[in-house]
Amino acid sequence: MKGIISLIAMAAATGLPATSQITVNESGSFGDSIRLYSEPYRPQYHFTPEHRWIGDPCGLLRYDGRYLAYSWGAAQSDDLVHWEEINRDAIKGLPENISPFTGSVVIDKWDSADRGRNVPVAVFTSFDNNSRKQSQSIAFSHDGGATFSYYDLNPVVDIWSTEFRDPTVIRYEPTGKWVMAVAKALEKKVAFYESDNLRDWIWTSDFGPMGDNERSWECPDLFRLEVEGTGEKKWVLVVSVNWAREQYFTGEFNGKEFIPDYPYSEPRYVDSGLDYYASRVFQDYDSSDSDVITLGWVNTWDYAQQAPSQWGKGVWSIPRRLSLRESADGLRLCQTPIPALSSLRGNASKFTRRLPAGTTPLPAISEMDNQYELEVSLTPSADDVCGLNLCCGDGRKVSISYDSASRFLTVDRTNSTDAEIPKFSRIAYTRLDGRPDFRIFVDKSTIEIFADNGEKVLTLLTYAAPAQTAAELFSMRGKSKVSLTAWPLASIHQTAD
């Protein structure tokens, strides 16, 4: 939706102040009252900008030996773990009445747009602040993607709609054409267009409504994934739905239309948690055989603007490697945290025990200050409910419980924060097919849980207070077994002295 390539435009569109609760002095530095990257709730190994809003991940690229990502501006990385901000206002020459919303960036290796070889081209939704119309525009970069110049003949795709947004553009190699997937939001459709030059676009088809089509579709992404163990590749279409979560479809794509494998199945969701939206994959211009990596926006529009954070608002997920896996009911999307995250690990703490009824404290994890990774394997006794309480303190916690009878995994954050956040008190759940084995990443105000070997993922914000760092195991009936390894994870930020 409003991933926004320009922060200033985002502020205008939403009414947010550009500094979003931050006081910056005339020199551009932060006041003494705020220690940069040590603010309450600030994640330490997830990417967040120094300050301001960060929305949908846009224009994710791997090119010329680095990763690039856009939203409020631009950031780059060599390893997808450590990030450097390179711009906070990426598009130049915008008309006063135009705000840039979510979009994508491609590398024009072929000079198809007549702007030179290897020129980065941004394709994004331009929002007319007067008419509220949404159309698709382009901008060109001649400094390697740090800044972009607005094309003076924009928009390039315009259907005179107020609900037409979030284009993803890819190069479809069999025909040598550019393909755009863009949402007709309230029609619950993805429209496909093709172009030879990125300026002139021809409509080819609409996909949808299908699956979850209750309220809206946004932020489509289109890519190919390998089916594990087969060497076969399938197309995947991801769509953000209802301003709250994502669904995906597997199928075939011929450059003009998407043909789903399971047109009549129940919706297949990317994430079963409470806060994962508007994800995109990194388009790789360096290697055609590399992993497919995605980032998502850890937030939900019900309370995104009410976040209690001081640095700004918004968090991106940890990077995840995607694949497809055959299951009893067809192909399933699988997500795995990238291996490079293990470079942040400190000394491991291990715990193996048969649990008594009640709670069992985990003091070693409590000392990790809500900044750690867990590998947990549960062996429940018959009809037991067991699990972990994380971010505990001052009578609050996040409860992660597994019911051995129903096989449901439940995450309860109804009492997780000291902040007053409307509509934040919620519970998430999913049914597991395999053993209750988990990888869990806790980072100050976020938790990401990977289960069923990545087929089930739950992502959520917690906004746990600074004093909420305790952790414990629990068992309702007792006699369940647990094996657990915990690693503290280092911060990726250079903090102030």
C-alpha cells in the first residue's frame, strides 16, 4: 500500500510528521534525550532506519555485488544482515501534488528505456493528492540507484482509478519483455501489463478474485521458486489482503496471464501471525541460480500509526529464503531464516529436561535482554498443553503454547505491552502437521516463529517493556520433554557512546 519510496510523501499522505516523534536539531543530529538505536522497543538485528517511517519493502535488488532496498529512501547491504542507509529521499523532481507509493525497481541491462545500459528504473504508484487518483509512474537513476529522476511524461499506466497500486515489474526472459503486476485493490484483482521499453504498457490479463477476497488486494509480487527435491520450478503470486496479511498462489505464467494450480482451494497464507505484510523478493541481477530471499513489513494497518516507538514507525522482517515443498494438499510455500544471521550468535545456552506441571524459569535466556534466537523441540505427554512464555515481567508476557491433542500452536499477546495501542490485544494460531519443533527469533519488540520446517510461520509485534525480559517454560499436565538451545544475537547497529 504505502511502502513509499519517499518519506516526505508518506508524511503528507498520512498526516504523520516527517520526524515521527523525533526531535532533530539544526545540525541534523539527535537531541541528548534520545540515544540513537537504544530507544525503547527498537529492534537490534532487524533493519530500521535512523528515524522516520519505514513501510512496505520496495525495489529489492541484488546487483553489482550488493543488496538494495527502498521505502522511505534507500539502504544497501553486502550480507542482508548489516545495512547502511544511503538516501532518505530517493525520488527527485516530483510534482507538488504527487506522492510516491509502493513500487519496485529493475535494472535495465538492455537499455530498453533509452536511458543507458544497467540503469536502475523505479516503477511505482503515483498518488494525486488532489484527485486521490492512483496511477503508475517511472523514474530513472544515474547514480547506481541512490536517487531517481521523475519521468516528465508520467504516468505510464493510468486507468483513472483511486484503487490501483503497488506495481511489481519483472523481466520475462522467454519473450524479452517487461511484465508488470499491479493491484486493482477493491476489485480484488491483479492486472498484468507488458512493455518493451518500460514507458509504453499494454494490458494482457486480470487475475482474481480468488482465495481470500473479502476486502482488498495490494502489493502483488511474482517470482519463480524451486520445488524441493525435484529441480522443477513453479511461479508464485503473492498478494497482500485485507490490509492485514498475505496469501499466495502457485501456478504457471506465460508472460501474459497467471494460471493457478489450485483455483478452488482454501486460501494459503504466507504467515499465520499478526504482523506480516507487503513482502517482496530480491530480484537478482547477479546470478540466476541464487536463493530467492524475501523481506516483509512487520506491521498491520489497524495500529501502524499508533506504534509507541520513538525513532519512527515500522520494522522489516529478518530476511527469509523461500522454496516450495510437496505436501498432502499440494505445494506449500516454505520460509527459512537466511544462514548469515548465525554470524550474530554469541555463546549457546542449552536446556534439556522433563517438565513438571507449572512453569520452569529460564534465567539464561532472561539475561539475553529480548535479543536472541531459540531452537526448541517439544515432546508433549498425552493431552498436554506446553510451551514458552517470553517477554515476561510486570505481570505481562507473550505465551507460545502447543496443544498435543489438537496439534494447534497458539500465540497469545493479549497482555504483552505496557503501551496503549488500539486493537493490539490479539491471538494467533495455526495447526502443525509435524513435530512441535521451532526456531524463534526475539528482537525487543518483535517475535518470528518458524515451525513445520518453515511451512508455518508466525510473525508479530510485542512492544514488550524494557523490564519484560524473563522467559520460562510451562506444562499444564507435566511430564512433557523439552530440548532447547538459545543464542544471544548481537546488534547490527553502531550505538552512540
